Amino acid sequence: MTGAWALLGAVAVVAVIALVLRARDGRVRVAERAEARVSLPGPVRDLLDAGTPVTLVQLSTAFCANCRQTRVVLEDLARRVEGVRHVELDVTDLPEVAADLGVLRAPTTLALTPSGVELVRVGGVPKPDALIAALRPHLPGPIG
Amino acid sequence: MPNEATATKDAPVDPRGPRFSAWITSAILAVVLLTGSWRLLAAQTLLFAMCAFISLKLNPWGHVYRFAVQPRLAPTTEREEAAPLRFAQGVGFVFALTGTIGYATGVTALGVVATSAALVAALLNAAVGLCLGCEMFLLLRRYAPALARPQ
């Protein structure tokens, strides 16, 4: 009898997680604080480029199921949109980098300015249109 | 880079295969919950272990998928890396092993809780295509480093 209840409970938990993820996945969250992060971890800071307004830093792990798809989406976005570049950082063996950034899941994508200000953050596979819209104020030319 | 101690490296797979397997795994775990059979759970634990620590090719449901299901589906060029799948099997192994020990030693509550947790993960994979262990790798790494050591 206990088993039957546990079975029902498990199904209910799955339904709740699925709904929460559907709502959150790929959503673009605009950073609240606009000041530069003093403590941006070194491996991330090294990836920034002075000449490009926005660097999309994709944090991946070796065991990440959606990182490949995220890479395809962001590489395509970086090709189409001027002033945006995409880099990927494998944090499998850099857990302290993920912890410093408050990143708990992979893939997570951060949009950073050359000085390391975090503009937006996306967990899961980003929706390209929403991401471009959120970055538009920080980009130079019209979207090609 | 993860260390190179991994026994074999599996080639990327058709992502629908693991979804199919996850449905069967979910069914097995559901039967375990309903019957409380530690033998069935032990068999599933062994299956998890073979897939996680040796090769995904040892998964019998993968072969069923290839011979009975895949020919009936439209081909896809989409491929999924094997490393996340194997990691997920490893997470399943830990829960299934805990559950087996619980049921077999009469600590039924432990068996029920661990099996339910494994069922949640399997069902999420089957129904939503979400690999919970993979998404949560960073979380595991932070709070349970022993569990998330790269294999």
C-alpha cells in the first residue's frame, strides 16, 4: 500500500518539476545590479574581449545533456548579431567558478560586457529572440 | 576535462533510444514500488551499473529500440552525447542500490524512498526528456562531491 502511495507521489513530483522547468527553461533573466562584479572568477574574466560589446559565456559540464543544443543556438546567434560573441567554459573541474557565480545547473549562459558586468543570465537552452531583445540596448548596430 | 579513466567511450546516440529505455526503467521501478520485490530492484541496479561503469551497449532496451522501434520511426540526425547518459545511469545506480539494501534488509521505508527518487529521475527523463542528474551535476558537485566525481 505504501508503495502505491509512493508511486502516486513520484508521479506528482515529476509533474510539478516538469511544470516549473517549462516555465523557467530558456527564460532570459536581466541582472538587477548593473555594477561590475569585483569577484568575477579569473577563468571567466579571461574569456572577455575588449573589442566586443557582449560576450555570451556558456557554462557547460561534461555530463550536460543540453549543452550541445545551447552551443548550436548561441553560435548561430553570434554569427547573425553584430557585437556578440560566444565562448564556452567547461566547469566540470572548476566547481568553484560555478559556485562563485551562483550557477547551479548546466547549461547556464551569462551575457557579459568587456568590463565584466553581467547583463543577463539564461538557464537551459536560450530562446534566441528573447535573448537578442534583452541584449539590444547594449549592441551597436541594427540586428542583421 | 574529465579524467581519462573511463573504461570505454561510447559514441553519441539517437536521443530517442534513451527516452524509450527510460520508459521501461520507469515501469520496472513502478512494479518494484508496488510489489516491494528486492530481487527485481537488484536486477535493475545491476543494469544501471553495467551501463554506467562498462558501456551503454550493455543496455538491453537499447537493442530492443534499435531492432523493434527505430526502423519504424523517421530517421534523425540529432545525436546525444553518451557521457551525460552514463552519468545519469550512475545516479540511478546509487538510488537503486540504496533501495535494494533497504528492501532486502527489511528497512522498507528506505527502499520506498530510494526507489521513488529513482522513479522520479527516470520518469522525468522519459516524459520530459530531462536528465535531472546532468542538470544538477554542479549542484551535486557542490553539496555531495563524492557522488559527482567525474567517472
